[in-house]
Amino acid sequence: MTRTSEPESRTERLPLLSLLALATAVFVTSLTETLPAGLLPSISQSLSVSESAAGQTITIYAIGTALTTIPLTVITAGWRRKRLLLLSIIGFLVANSVTAVSSNYELTMVARFVAGMAAGVAWALLAGYARRLVPEHLQGRAIAVAMAGIPVALAAGVPLGTFIGKEFGWRVAFWAMTVIAVILVAWIAAFVPDFPGQGRGNRASFNRTITTPGVGAVLFVTLTFVLAHTIFYAYIASFLDSVGAGDQVDVALLVFGLACLISIWVVGAKIDRTLRLLAITATVLFAIAVTALGLAGDTPIVLYSALFLWGLAWGGAPTLLQTAVGVAGGSVADEAQAMLVTLWNVAMAVGGVIGGLLLSGVGPNSFAWAALVILAPTLLVIVLAKRHGFAAAPKLDDAGNKDDAGNKLDADEIHAR
């Protein structure tokens, strides 16, 4: 039998040069989204709008992702993967450049919407790209390397970008993102292998995707887990201020970010064999953390211990959820990833609204109990999804297809044979 659909890049070693390029793409995506949060006063002054209006540059990014991910995934299903990845990074390059030069609020919002569209394409693509670079038994680890860009952006990128913005101006921070995007385009073009799209004849409908066993469970957990996180994290500064730690926001976020880095390392090392256990552990740790914050967040040792546990729960979550939906989705993994990205951004937008209502109506201590209520059904679904979605070990596809080494084939390999 001849293998024609995959480059000869599948080895027993992780292709780090390619995976680190994907991790940098994840970093660019995450940092482009969150960078304005640390620069709102400067942005609002420069654009002659309120800080609240400047904050909508983050909201419009999420809306751009949520509204366009699924349609763009359908439209580009047959495109070569490398071409699509490069176009998404070029989208960031253009959007961040326009943001850096714009003195008009409306133009800036359009640029941020375009950046959100690019993010939707990238997020729907990157996890699947990482999986296709390696054999099945290394797929979880490959996704973990690619997703490492998220905690790096949280722990280092946002603080560094904020520092650059304060010292040299917020526009310089966005120009720095453009420079990174230029370098990344060259990196991907030179060193990341290409893969075929699904082809129009094999393009599965999203109705089929949502009814694939396990996909619905993973999507539900994605929605609720991210919702619980966003309700609290979006207003973490307000919570810290309420417990007498308002002057320690940078330290608190550093503790959280370092725990995220540890989490992504642990998840990357263990996910291929213990995805189910890791998902349950992350949810339980998150529940313990928010409970501790709600009961005794004004005690420093409890505060920082809880933030550390929360970081351990959150850092590996993107890897866990994208691996789970990829395994459950099988031949419709790209569509499943697109749904996950959409729900992720919906949860962020809704979480921001709910958190704001709780803050103004009840107070910041309510964040913990709202998150805990949401995490209860999250844990229940993970526990019940023991056959599909959060199985003890990766499952075969419905046809039981394996390659000569015993690894599951993706749709392109099966079609090629």
C-alpha cells in the first residue's frame, strides 16, 4: 500500500521546529486578543474614547471569532492547510499593523474584528495541524507543545507587552506583534510541512459533527469550563481589590501564569494515556480553588494557593479540550474544532457580561459561587462521558482503521488508500 496524503514527517520524535512554529502562532493569537487589557488607558486617550469603549476592542475580537469561525471553516475545508495557516497569520499582521497606525476608533474596531476572524481560522486549524504531524500516540503531546503559546502569552507576553506599551507607547507594542507575525510567516513557509484539506467530496456537515459520539460532551464541557473561568478571571482585579490585594494584581497574575506553565508541561507529558483523569483533576482543582477564594480569599496564603491551583487547572485546559474533541471527532475533527473555538469565544463573551452583572449587582465575592455552580454539571458530564469524549484511552474511528504500525488513520490517509 502506498501512502500519498501525508508528508514523510511522521516519526517517533516530535518535530519541534514545526510544533514551535505552531506554538508561536498560538502565542500571537492569544496575545493579540489580550494585549489591549493592559493598555486601555493609553488606547482610550489616543483614540479619544472612554476606557469602557476602549475595552470593547477585546469584545469585538471575540465577536469576530465567534461569528466567523464555522462559516470560514466550511468555506476553506478543501484548502491546503499550510496556505490557510499562512493566510491567518497574514491576517494578524495586517490587523495589528492597522491597529498600530489608526487614530480612528471605528477603524480600530474593524481591524480588531478582522484579527478575530483570523483567530477563528487559526484556532480551528492549529490543533488538527499538530495532530497530523505525529503518530497517534504522540498527538496529545504535540498539541500540548503547540498550545504552550497560551500560558506563555499569559505569563510573559501580556506583562511584557504592557511594559513596552507604558515605556514606549501602546502602538509600539502592536508593531512588535507585527514583527513577530512577519518572522512567523517566513518560519512556517520554510519549515512547516503542508497537508491537504478535506476536499469538497469529503466535507462533513456540522449536523453530522454534533451527533458524533463524544463531540457534544466535549463541547458542553468547553462552554461551561470557559464560562466559569471567564466570569472570575475577567474581573480578577476587582476581586483582588475587594480582599485587600488590589496592589498585588501583577504578583497574583504571575503566580497564576507560572502555574499555567507547569500545567501545560504536566498535561503534555501525560495526556496521551490519561486524558480522562487529567480532565477530572483539572475540574476538581478549579472547584477547590474557587471555593477557597470564596471562603477565605482575604487570607494571603489561601489567596495565592488558590490562584496557583486555578492556574494548574486552566493552563492545560486548551490542550485537554482540543485533544478530546479531535479524538472524538475523528474524520470530522476540523468541524468539531471549529465548533469548539466558537463556543470558547461565546463563553468568553457571555462570561464577561455575567461577571459584570454580578459585580454591579452582588459584588466580587459572588464570582466564586457562580463558577462553582457551573463547574458541578461540568464535572458530571466528564464523569459520564467515559466511553466517548473523555474516554480512558483514545478510541479508534468507527471503521477501526489503523495504519501498519497500529495507529489510527485520519480521513486523508484512509481516502488515499
